[in-house]
Amino acid sequence: MNGFASLEIDERRHSGSARITGTEVQPQASGASCVITTDSETTRVARQNSHVQQIELRTYVFLDSLQPQLAAYMGTVSQGFLPIPGDACLWMEVSPGMAVHRVTDIALKASNVRLGQMIVERAFGSLALYHRDQSTVLHSGDVVLDAIGSSIDRRTKPEVSWTEVIRAITPDHAVLINRQNRRGSMIQSGMSMFILETEPAGYVLFAANEAEKAANITVVDVKGVGAFGRLTLAGREGDVEEAAAAAMRAIDQIS
């Protein structure tokens, strides 16, 4: 063997038209030769990191203590570990949708948080992380933010698309709402109803949790995925108005 001869990245082998990278071993008397690839681990990691840092952070919501009704509602749609009232929760939504797998992997390897939900949509991907210890959840969030080169300040700010309080709901209206939303509690005729729609969707979870802290209300529906997030609460008129005010303060706090 006569030694090694370095090849440039764009150099073509004389024997063919395929582009190669690596080091060519000079042929022996038999004329046989081979190429040893030299792609380094550093190059592979750098390429991988460049993809990770193209991830857009749409929603980043930390719930310090899941309230009983919201925890129960999230449990009805959870395909992973069930949340327990009092757990800390981190909800993230990223774009493109398939990037949620990378974000999930980073978060789970950073601490012993539990994965409650992971939703992969066409444009967006969402995940929910739970743990009794708030610092554990926050640590996984910090590691994800660092890995994708983002920060909480760079998350998409919430916009309120619709909000309204409807007082003394009619029986027909109540029946239709209950038939459409079977995961939460039922609304009864005569109750007042608060509805909220946000974009991005995940911010309604924070609004729902703060509303439940503030007043004695019934959680009817919470949809935190999709193009818009939707929240429906019900109860006595005074309680609903107090819960609505708390929900709007929560959204303003993020904004």
C-alpha cells in the first residue's frame, strides 16, 4: 500500500460520476482500491443542531398547579401518563408539527418528567409534561429552549379571537353543548356560560387553570390543540364573571 491521498469534497472519482467524501486508499498491485469515509461526529451533530434550531416556539405555558377539574379533563384526552391535581404542567407547541418528536426527546432526557400528551398535527405539534416538582418541569423546559435556540420571550404572543359571557342559557342550547362536549362536565339550563377563543391554541389551558382557581365554576370544554384554542366554563352568573376576569388576566399576563 502506497499510503493515503486526500480527496476534496467536490472531487469525483476517475472511475465513476458519483460524488464522494473521504480518503482514498491507493490501489495495490491487484488494482483494488477502497474509500474510507471520514464524516466526523462533530459534523453530524452540527447538522442535527441546525435542524433543531429551525423549530419555531409557538406556545410555552407553565401551569404551577393543575386544578382538579382541568386535570381531570386533560386526563380524558391523555394518551400518556395521567395528570394528578396539584401537578406542575408544561405545555409546548412547536412548528413544524413533526418537530415535536425532537422536542419531546430532549425534554424527557433532561429530567424525570412524565409525558402526558403528544399531538402531531399537519402544521403544529404539541406536548404536555407533568411532574409533582415544579423545578423538574421547568428544568426540562429550559433544556428544550436552549436546544432549539429560543426563549420564552420569543414564543408567539396570544391573541384573543373571541370572548363572551352568555347569561341564563336556554335548555335547547345547553343540550346541544352537552352533546358536543362529552369529556367535561355538563352545563345546565339557567347557568351562565363563558367562552374564550385564542390563537395559538395552547394558551386556553393557562386561562382555564387560572379561572378555576378564581371561582367556583364548571369546566365544560377545553381544547388546546388546532388552529384555535377554545374554552367553555359555566356556573352562577357572579362566579362566571369572576372566572372570566381571571382568564383574561392570565392571557394579558402572557401578552
